[in-house]
Amino acid sequence: MGEPIRYHELFLDSRIRDQWVLADPTDEYGEELDPWQFFSGHPIALAGTPRISLAAPGRALDFSFTTLSIPIIHGRLVPLFEGLGLQQQIQFIPVDVVGQTAPFFIANVLRVIPCIDDARCERVEYWKPEDGAPDRVGDYRLVRGLRIDPSKAGDADIFRPKGWSSVLLVSERLKEALEDPRVGGIRFTEV
């Protein structure tokens, strides 16, 4: 039996100075799209091409997140994902980024996996009845020092952990591909 797959949280590289900050997507009429649909793990069919404006101007990155953590990637990264055979794990939704002529895409991750290893995380808190959000009772309220049980991830190369869906996790294989020096904007932490 081989060594278990290692997984990493993918996040924005805050060391990059003067990077842009992307607003959340709107439809072609400027109406805000429901951002939570991009965290559900399901394919999305949109009526038109979403638009993304800049929340703060700066240097365009190949891999960015909107203010609510929706991943946006430059078109030149799409072949990297396709070359690894990840078409069943990620959907690329064309998006117009204001002020950009280059192609950009919302990276809609199609897997949400129950894999958080509460006992190994630095700190985990759940919503309680006294927190005043009855519909959230029992859900994760805080996860610090995220750790997962890699055996629960199966063959996934890119996914979100169920219950803490603002996080994006990638396999060692995808991490290595994204560490190409021509790809800018991301860092990794092993989980």
C-alpha cells in the first residue's frame, strides 16, 4: 500500500504587494449573483456571463479570490487543470473582469467532502443554541489549524471540506503543478 496523498490549503499569497482585490460576481445587469452557489459542489448554469469589478485596483494575478473567497483564474491555467484530467472536479465559468481583455474564469469546485479531523485541528467550535442562529446549530463556527483525514478525500485533487466551504484544498499533485514559477498569487499550507 502506498503513502497516503498529502493535501494542502490553497490561499492568496499576501506577500505580493499591490495585488488587486476582486469584488464578488454580478450578472450582466449589475445584480449580485448568489455567491453561495459557488460553494455547493454542484455544476452551475448561468444565463449570461458574470462580471467582476475591482474592490481595490492592483496587479492582476493568475489565481485570485473574490472578497467572499470565490476562486478566479486566468485562462492560461485552464489547460493545466485539463491536462491533469480534472474536468469532473472543477467547472470553468467564463467571467468578464472589468478592465481586463484576457480571459478569466470562476473556478467552481465540484466536490465537497466531509473530511475535517476535529481532533487534529488546532481549534474547532460549533454553533450552539445560545448563539442565536437556530438554523446553524451543530455547524462549524470556527476551524483553526485545519487538519483533514486524507483517507476520506478519495481520489480528489481539488475540493472543499464539508462544513467549512470557504477553504479550497488541493492534492500534492495539483499543488506541484500550480507551483510553476509562471503561476502567481497563491501559497499552500499542508492540512
